[in-house]
Amino acid sequence: MGLIIASNHHHGTYTCRAHNLFGTSTQDISIMIKLVTEEIFLPNDMDQFAAVALEGKNTTLECTCQPNKCNEDSAYVYWKFKNHYVNQSARTMVSKRGLDNGPVKIVLTILNLSKDDEGEYLCGINTTQGFAEKQSKLHVLKKGSFPSVLPKNVSVKLHTSATLSCTVIYPNVLLTTSPFIYWKVNHTFIRDSSKDYKMRDGIPRNHPSLSNTKRKLLKLEIFNVSMQDLGCYYSCGVTFNKDILVEGAKICVLRFPKEEASDVTNEAATNDEGMKGTAIALIASAVFIALAVVCAVILVTSGVVPCCRRTTSTKLTEDTTL
């Protein structure tokens, strides 16, 4: 049997049967009609780039079918890696997700990634009209090249503005994604529309000592620093994709050392003034007591006090006699 012009309705399995005096023999032959990929799968802006995931972490690859092309009940989906079908296992899972008469997502989940998982994958679907496959690439970052965030503490004066900063370091392969950069205070996201803060996003630059690596400076301006801002309550972070999320350590906002020293000096001066006042009061009391003692001695020595006593005694005697 031969096909002059193959079309969609030729897609399927054929059985060849031979019969003679010695018996009957059959053999199945499958004819796979490959459909036009662009007519089956929805385009994605990231198709030209490789998906990036971290070694030891989990990731998912997916492709999306047109609503009316891939929702047959008899259709089956698959993934291929290095020309072999990816089987269901403890590490790899293939699934089909979608709503009735809506787009169908063909998903491959890989757990505990290793560099051996890196390479080209084929997302495929087989329907009664034919089959179609779409290529996806996966890049696995080694643990030593994970992106990182380096926070920097800052010393500030109260009731002034202050700028916090973080440096994000990441490999060039992540330039294909648009990172989501954020700041938090007390584990709460700071919004761009906040009147108390202003976020600034720097330009990626080549790292001075690491090859194929970029660094980016992030800044957060606090307009009016208060006592509530002091401490390690701020943090910055970046999300490159659904699998790569990096959050920096907390940033400590410290009170400016000279300002603290000034407060200590003022407190010491206040204490000195208090002590001086106490000393003066004590000296005055001592002088008063000393003067009182001197006066008493002078009165006794001059005989004034005894005389008074005698006069009083005589007067009492006279009154008694009368």
C-alpha cells in the first residue's frame, strides 16, 4: 500500500494481513502525520530562551495547545528528552491540564534537578488528526552560580531621609527574564505607590571579578526616619521566575553614632548640673549650721545667756513673795 498525498485522515494504525494455505499472518503499521506546530501550540515570548532552574530544586516545563486542537478525549500527551520518552517516575511527572473547550497545558515536572537534566525537550500530543511536537530548553544552574543578594546596613539620623541598598549578583543566563525586585518591612511588601518610600532600580553591570555574571544595585529611600525604623526590620529580594526566588538577609538601620554620642553628652551635662546644685545646697546648709554654732558660742561666752536666766529666776521669786 502506498500513499500518494498524506493528509490528516491517514494518521493512525494500519494492519497488514496475509493469508495462504499455511495460515494467516498480521502486522500493525502506524502512520504518523505530523501537524504544523504553529497551528497546534500557542506561541510564547520566552520560546526562544531556555528555561532556567536551580540544581537540587524542582521545576516545570509546559507548552499550551490551541483550544480546539488538543482537547480530544482520546488524545494523549508526552515529553521526550534525548529522543526518549519521559516516563512517569518518582522524579518526573507528565500531566495534561485544561478546561473544557479551552487551552490545554502539557506539563512536565522534574524534582531534585541535576545537571544531567539540562538539554532540549520535546513537548508532544497525538490526536486522531495527527501529532505535533514543540521544543523546549532547560538550563540548570550549579549551586555555586546561584543568584545572591548582598544587603548593606546603614547608619542614619532621626527625622532625616536615608537610603538602603542591596546588590543582586546573578549569571548572564538570567538576563532573558524580567526580575521582580521587592522590598519588605516587618515581612510586609512595600508598594511603589507608598508615600513614605521610593524604590530605585539600577542598571545591570558586568561583575568585576566573576565571568558571565552581572550585578545590580537596588535602593530604597526612607523619607523620614523615625524610632520605628531603627533595627533590623527591612529586607530586599528578587524573583527571576517561578523557580528562582532569592531573598536577602535583613538590613539593619542604626542610629548615627555621633547622634547617640551627643545624647550621652547632654545627659552627662544634665547629671553634672544636678550634682552641682546638690553640692551647693549641702555647702549652704553646712555654712548655716557653722554660723549657728559660732553665734551660740559667742552668746555663752559673753554671759548673755546666763544673765537672762538669773533675771528670770529673781522675777519668779519676787512674784512668789508677793
